[in-house]
Amino acid sequence: MIARLGRPMRWLLALGALLIIVGAVRYLVQAPTGQVIVQHDALGNSFEPSEPGLIGATTALGFILLGAWITGLLFRQIELPKLSGYLLFGVLVGPSLTRLLGIDLPALLPQGQLRHLALVNSLAIAFIALTAGGEIRIDFLRSGFKRIATITGIEVVTVLVGVTITLWLLSPMMGFLREEPALTVFFICLIIGVLEVANSPAVVIAILGETRAKGQLAQLALAITIFKDLLLIILFTIVLAVAVNAIGQDGATAGAGEIAQYLAVHLVGSIVAGIVLGFGLARVVHHTGDHVTLFVLAVALGIALVSEALGLETLLVALAAGFTMVNLWPERSAPFFHQIERLALPVYCLFFAIAGAKIELSKLMQYWPLALTIVGVRLAMVYGGTWLGATVAGLRGTPRRWLWTALVPQAGVTIALIASIEQSFAGQEWVMTLTSVLLAVVAIHEVAGPMLFRFGLHRAGEIADSPRP
Amino acid sequence: MLYLAESAARAHQTIEALRVFGAVALVAGIALLLTSRRLAALRRRQIVAALISGGWVAIATGFLLGPHALNVVRSATLLEVRPLLILGLGWVGLIIGLQAHRAVVKLIPNSLWRWVALDGLLSFIVIAALTSLILVWGFPTETSQARWIFLPAITLGVCAMGWSPETRSIRARATPEARRLGLLIQAGAGLSGMLAILVFGLLSPVTTRAIGEASPTLKPALAIGLLVAAIVLGGIAGFGGRWLIRQAGRDRPQLLVVMLGLIALISGIAAELGFSPLLAAMLAGLVLVNAGKARLVNFEHLIHKAEHPMAMLFYLLAGILLDPRVGAWGVVLIVAVIGFRFAIKPLVMSSMMGNLTREVPKGGALDTAPIRQAPLAIALAVALVLDEPSALSRQLLAVIALVGLVCDLVPILISIYQRRIRHRELTTAAATDSSEATE
């Protein structure tokens, strides 16, 4: 009977079976509450038992990989990006859905297990950035740098100024800001403006990889997204420091020197570290022989761990390393990037499913009118700014028409910046509401962004099976 | 203040993770160096080949980096990567299960089945009993009860079952009889491994440690229930896995997703429900390889590609986890197990494979092959530490590691000695012939 069903139905059945099995396990192994009793061995020595969430993380790993992969295949059947499938799978099985629906059953992917998969996140960012760096050729940058800088600059300014001013004008309607002084309201709108400049290189790279898109739009999308990320870190650091000085708690100030030092270490240090690493990797990669897979994993993990430990930006280190390798020693580095391409699928399944699982649906339900307003304003500014920048830069045709779709998705970088905001203004009355609204905005962009970008690539004729425009 | 840096707790976690990564990277670097062309001449020496292939270099490195030597990696940190260790156990179990294709099983002679069964039964009963007696002698009276010593006893018992499949380092001359015996040793090692996992998987859940209770209890009925659950899980995973592999086709990235996902899911569910990830994964492998007619060539190739690095990783982690402070009871246990392996196992082999062992020419040490401990023993001992991360478990891991080291090296030394004797005999004979010819 099952053999007679079509492929998508069989995938759906498989997904259902997986959900039932894991659901049954979750029900049988419900995490105990209360104090954990210290246990003893035969020698009389005491030890603490394993934390239930830690053991369950292995199941979570397998569940996410298989479930996200199958959902991605289903999405591909209906001409949607597999990436959106991974995200949606995460949303469906994450802890927030059961909380939102008020179902008194254990979540298929509890918070405790998600926490223990944090290393996977760091690994994925390093992977994605290595891939991105490996895609950028110096010839392309030389010939197109002026264009990239123009489009990026104009788009950033348009979004920043447009979103800030629009929200400031709409601020009397935002309940949580009514009691705040004008200066506070202005800086909050400015912070939102900066945050809405952010987009997701990870999503762009994943969609380009999934669709194997080739063309001017694909190249520009990648370069602009990465360049914007660099600009964003500088802009966000400066704006946050100024805002903290102006409206933060007493004593919580940062001088220009401190900001400059932070930028020097964080940005310049990350890029320099990445270049040095790229030199080193290119020298040893051809000695790895059959072990290149392990080498790639070790490099990505090493970048993630060392960057965190030294306070560097993982994304920039990996990006610079990949860029250096592919442009200085393209033949030597080819097996390395070929292997990254092979390992990308499990990494993307995990990364985006975990991102989906972390979306707080309750916040989305609570703040959806304001979130949708910000999304609408942002979309308008992104579209307008990109079109204007592309026109000034002399870009014509379908790339100019659809480039804006690459700058819509938001994901991990934005969430990390929101966490910085929460920490920087901890104790302020408005901060929890603000971060909840911003997370809701990210959730919308996270789900809709990949679909929009894939649509843009398709309309530009840069996906293999899409009609020429 | 710019709250853009990580919190102190997160930074500490990162540093600890960096230490573990550094340890793994160091062993990977050593492994790459040892397997490079430059050291090929060194690798040809029997002793060195045995130390590398047996994982002893990795274990020694792990011990040096661990809390009882340089303290670069703390064992508490290592236990934080338990999800990866559980995944590793699942990997080992799946590989072992995939070996049992029905076409291969049909070729196994009855004599080999008898040898494996007798060796397994004898080893398990004798060593488990010895372990129980030694632990009762070594421990305070109130803890010398079945519920305390059951798990350690059965773990030592299953670790004693079987032998190492590696025969190159106990080189015999390549006669047809030696080759045949070598093949039987390898096949027998595989069968023994499966038997050991089955016994461990059946008996280890008998001892349970419930959350909220300080000491273990014995629940045989629960163990039977968990065995049924393991069989059901293995069956579903095997059939489901086969279907998923067909969906992935020949696409390597998708096969990788299926492989990692399947192993993690099986081993994770097993660990959560309280039965052995090794057993569940082995059963899944058995079903996977036998469920259809077509061989899963690409899938098996992918799995086996990572066999060596996974093994090295296990050895490294075992070295970090073990606690060498075994005390008098530990020394007695080590001597007892080594004595059993040297005295009894070759006897069992020669009684079951008598004709073949007599036909194998001297100058090699194939007849000492059963003395060498199976590499699976380290994985089983690590599984014990995962199950019960206590000081006793780590000391038992040290016991198993030391037994393995001695039992690996001595047959090789015997082989080297025999070759030198033979070489001297040949040289003397040649010199005598030459002087007679001259006269």
C-alpha cells in the first residue's frame, strides 16, 4: 500500500513516523523536576548523574537531521527553498509551539537539549563563512568594488534613516514607549533602524548553494551581504555605545577610545587572524590526503572555538581565511572547498532547524501588529534603497529589479545583536518588550526571507531550471 | 560598558571546549604524522605497528593530557561531550552489525561457531566470577552486594570475550594454512564482538540507577523489557534506514545526513531509555544489511571511511577518562585476567581449530592471536563510564586498558623472538652448508 503512494506522501508518512517515535520517547523520558540526588559507586565515591538534557541531545541531533532533511525534500516538491523547510521543521518541533498552544505534553525538542547543541551553531557559522569566503574572487571584487560599495552604502543609509524616522513618527502609537522621554524614544528608534540594516549571509549562501544559482545577481547578493555585515558591526557598535552613554544606566558608559579598541580587536583582528589562518591552511591542506574531511571539520570547529575564546568574530575569521585560500592558492584549496560543499547539507539542516526551534512564537503572537509594521517599513526601505543604489551604480535589468530580495532575510547575526541590546540596557522598563518585538520581526524575515530570495533568483533567470527573463 | 563580550560562564565553557579540541587536534596531528610517508619505515617495525593499530599511542596521549598527568583536559569537561561519545558508540555498533550480511554468515564453518561460543561463554563466566570475587574482597562489606558489583563484573566479563581481528603484526609466513587461519581469526573476532555486545546489551540494564536514588537496584524484568525495546528500535531503524538510504540515492551529502541522523537517533533513544546504544545500533546494522537484496555500497563505504578516526577518538577519550589509581584489587584483577587470556584462550583455540593450528608453520604467532584483547573492549569500557561516571568505572577502564596493552605486546614480542630464532637457525644452516661445500 505504501509503495503505491506518491513520493511526497511517503515522505510525509516518514516524517509522521519520526515525530511519533520521538514523541513517544519524550513522553516516556520526561525530565524530572526537583533536586538531583548525588549517587555513589561501590567504592563509596559520590558522583553526579548525567543531566537528562545532555543525554537527550544525541536524540535531538538525529531527530533534527532526519526531520529537517525530509521537510526540506517536501518543500522542494512545492518549489519552495529547502531552507524554509528546515526552518519550519524547527518551528514545529521547538519548545515554543507547545507552550503557545497550551498543550501539556513535553516538547519534541526541549530547551535543555537545544542548549547543548550550541557548539553545532558555532560550527555552522564557521562553515558558512568559509564557504562564503571561498566564493568571492578577487577579480570580481576589483572590477565591481565601486558598484558594491555604492549599492551597499546607499541601501544602508536608506534603511537606517528611513526606518528610524518612520518609527519615530509612529512612536506615539507604540504603547511601551509612551512613558519614555523623547531622547530615549529617538535612540530606541535609531537602534531598531540599525538592526533592520542587518541581513543574513548564512541564508544567502545556503540558498545560492541549494539552487546552484549563477549570474550577476548571485554574485552581487553574496558580496553585498558580506560587505553589509562588516559595515553593520561597525555601525552597531558605535550606535549602541552612543545610546548606552545617552540613555543607559549610571556608570554604564563607553568612551571613544574603548569603542575604537573594541573595533580594532574585533574587526581588524578577526580579519588579520583569518588571513594568517588562510595562509597556514593553504600550506598544509595538500598534506591531508584522504583525511581532508576531518581536516575541514577540525578547521571549522577550531575557528569557532578559538574565535570565541579570543573575542574575535567567527564569521570574519572564517570569511577571511576562505577568501585568502581561494584567491592565493586556488588549485591547492580546491579539495578543501569541495569537501566543504559535501559537508554543507547536514550543517545547514542543523543550523536552520535549530534557528527555527529558537523562534519565540508567543512573542510573535503578542506583538504581531507592531512587528508587521516594522517588517513593512523595512521592506519598503530595502526595496527603495537597493533600487536607488543599483541605479546610481549603473546596474540595469533583472539584477537591479531583484537584488533587494537578497537583503530581506535575517537570522543568527540579528539575534545575536538583539541579545547585546538586552544586555546593554538590562533593567530598563522598555527593553524586554523591545527585544520581543525585534525577535518577532526576525522570525518573520527568517521564514519569509529565503522564499523571497529564491523567488528573486528564479525571476532573474539565475537558477538552472528557471526560464530566462 | 559594552556588553558585546561573552559572559564569564560562557567564556569558561569555551576555554574548556578549546582544551578538548586541542587534545583531539593534537592526536589527529600525531596520527597524520605517524601515517605519513616519512615514517613508513618506522611503521614497518612490528612493535610500532602494533602500538599504532591497537590505539595505544592515542590512549597514552590521552592519559598524558588527562587529569592524572598534565591536566590539559579535565574528565568532567569530557563528560560534557557525552552526546558525541554516545554517537561514537552507535557508530561502532552499526559497523559491527553491518558485517553480518547473510551471504557472509552462511560461509562461516561450524568449527568457528563452536570456537566463538566456547571462548565467549568461558571468558564471560570465568572473568565475571573472578571480578565479583576480587571486588567483594576489595570493597567495604556494606557495598559487596550484587547490585554494586553486577555492572562492573559483567563489563569485565564481556571485555574478556573474543580477541583482536588484527593479524598483520603477528606475522606468519603467507602459507595457505596461515592465510586460512588468519581469516578465521578475523571472522571469529567479528562474531565474538557481536556476541559481546549482545550479552552486554542484555545484562547491563539489569542494574538501573533511577533519578532520585543514590544507589543502584537490580531489575531483571526491566532488562527484558528494554531488550524487547532495543530489538524493536533496531528493527524500525534498520528498515526505515534502508528506505531513507534509497531516498538519498548516490548523493553523498544526503547519504551523510541519513547516516549521521540514523546513528544519532538510534544511539540517543537507546541511551535515553536506558539500554545499550551499542546493541540498538548493532541490531539496526544487522537489519539494514540484510533487509533487501541490494548491497548498500555507497552507505557502507561512507561509514567505513570514518572507522579509523572514530577509533582513534575513542582511544584518546579512553586515555583521558581512565583513572590509574586501581589499588590492590585492581592489580590482582589485571593479573587474573591476563593469566586467563594467556593460559586458557590459546587452549580453547587449539582444541576447536586443532588441525589448522598444527599445520601453520612456526615463525609467526598466529596461535597467540586469541590472547590479544578485542578493540571493542575499550568501547565497552567507555560505555560503562558513560553509564556510570564514577571513580570505579574509570579505574575499571584503566584495568581493561592495561590488560589490552600487555596482551597486545606479548604475542608480538613472541613473534619477533621466534622470527629471530628462525633467522639464526637459517643463518647457521647456510654457514654450515657453505663450509661443507668449501671442504
